[in-house]
Amino acid sequence: MNAAIPDLRHHTAVVTGATGGMGQVIAATLINAGARVVTVARNPARADALRAHIGRDNERRLDIIPGDLTRREDLITTAQVIEDRYEQIHILVNNAGAHFPDHRVSPDGIEMHIALDYLAAYGLMTRLDTPLRRGRARIVNVASDTVNDTRRVKLARKPRPATLDLTHVDDLADLNPQAGFVPFEAYARAKLMTVTAGYALARSFTPDGVTLNAVHPGIVATDIIDDLVPPLLRPFGAIIRRTMRTPADGAGTALRIATDPQLAGVTAHYFNQGSAAVTPPVSHDPAVQQKLLTLSEAHFAR
Ligand SMILES: NC(=O)c1ccc[n+]([C@@H]2O[C@H](COP(=O)([O-])OP(=O)(O)OC[C@H]3O[C@@H](n4cnc5c(N)ncnc54)[C@H](OP(=O)(O)O)[C@@H]3O)[C@@H](O)[C@H]2O)c1
């Protein structure tokens, strides 16, 4: 997955979660290929560290907008700032994500996995609709193969896919409730929502040449792993990290989908690392997709 990146001069890319892990590699690689990269950072010290990582020579091609992607108001403001500054967006990598070990709620009353691992991506894809269409953008959502299997320790034989039942849901605030909260399943549900909405949005983008795909980057040694490793295994964290993909390897998947000329026009796919793969049947159900889009629009319309 480490195909050479084409010349990206005159390209504008929006990359979330660029202050750490794979996002930092994605942003730096796109900048080195000539692109201007826009990102959103909630922590000024992490933003400064990203600037230092990018280096003086390339700093002018990095635009960091302060904001917390789990807050509806920040997301709407950020999208407006981006649209005001950039007429076209050519690449959008929705990479920011986290696994929360306990039940937490955003300032808007949304469970945090739904707020960050789903709504941040949904919000940018829809609020940046016009510049994305003008730029015939490639959108890449960094999901997770937990959509296909939510077992943390894979001793039992059968995979246990993430679930998404919107039958009695009138508000996204109803999803991932405190009662019966299982963090890993809540994370996987939010990623499944991103994949599900992505299939529907991909269809609406097709007439304007915008492509939208989701990826699983593999199991990658980044900060998120500290939250994902089961407590019993945490004392072996450093050893476990050494068995994982590096952030550069993990970033390669999203970078390829975002830039490889051979993948031009490929849309509405889910890639598990290098290969196209399936996602649970519910993600392809048009009624579920439509209801999810309606609930998500209602969230941003408040
Ligand atoms: N690592 C893996 O094995 C793995 C596997 C499957 C999928 N993924 C997915 O890959 C993506 C990248 O994760 P990573 O492994 O590179 O993790 P990471 O090193 O923890 O990076 C997460 C990034 O998201 C940003 N972020 C978190 N909350 C934010 C918020 N409220 N507003 C704005 N930015 C926020 C973080 O910013 P701060 O600097 O402010 O913390 C950081 O830049 C995630 O979507 C993750 O779910 C990872």
C-alpha cells in the first residue's frame, strides 16, 4: 500500500486527526507531495507540535483551524471557515477518532463515539458539500473492521458484527445509551454508522465525480491502542505495540485510496487495508441509510 504519491500541487486536502498517529503521517505525506492541508485541532500544544513536525519550509501549506470535532457548533464553524477559504477541496480524509473506555456525552448530548467517530465525518462531508463537489474530491473515511467483528479477544469462533437498529430511534442522542454500555461495541457502532451513511452519500456525490470510500487501516501502534487493549493485557503494551503496523503503514491505506490514479472513480467501497471487503448487511439497507441521514441532518439543523 505504499504506492508513490502523485504530484498534488494545487490540491487542497482536509485531514482530521492530523495532530497524532496516522493522521500526522497522512498530512505530512500530502504536504510533501505539494498539497495544502487543512486540519482541525482542539489542543494548541498538539497543533504547535504538528507545525514543528511539518517544518518551516512546508508550514505555509498547513492550515490549522482550532476546534473540537465533537461539538456541533465547532464543526459547523470549522466547515464555514474552510468553505470561505477554499473554493475547492480535492481530498477529505475523515481520520479523527477515538475509543472511549466509559460512557461520555458531548456538550450536545450525544454519546462521544457517535459524536467523534461518526458525526464529525458526516458533518464535514455534508457541510463541505459545495467545495467537495467543485473539487471532484476523493473522500476517505477511516473506519475500523470492528464493524465486522466486535470481539476484543477472538477466542470464540464466530465473528460478532457491530449492530445498528434505528427502529425506535428518534434522535441520535438515543444511541449508545448508558444502560448496557459496552465501549468497544459503541465504537464499532459509530464506525458502522460512518460506513452506512457513506454508502448513501457516495451515491449522491457520484454525478459530480466525487468518490467516497471507507478503510480499515489494520491494527496500528498509535495512542488509540492504549484504550483498545483489554486491561489484562495492558502491562504488555510495549510488546504488543511492536507486533502492530506502524503509523506509516496504517496511513498508507488511506493515502492510496485518496491519491492513487488507478483508483480514480472507485467509490462506495470498504477496504480492509489493501483489499476491498464487505460490511454487515445493515450498512447496505436503503431504509436504514435514509433514516440515518434524516437523524443526522436533524442533529445539525438544531
Ligand atoms: N490504531 C488502530 O489500530 C486503528 C484501527 C482501526 C481504525 N483506527 C482509526 O484510525 C483513525 C486514526 O486513529 P489513530 O490510531 O491514528 O489514533 P490517534 O493517534 O489517537 O489519533 C487520533 C487523532 O484524532 C484527534 N482527535 C481526537 N478527538 C478529537 C476531537 N474531539 N476533535 C478533533 N480531533 C480529535 C486526535 O487529536 P488530539 O491530538 O487532540 O488527541 C488525534 O489527532 C481513527 O479514526 C481510529 O478510529 C485506528
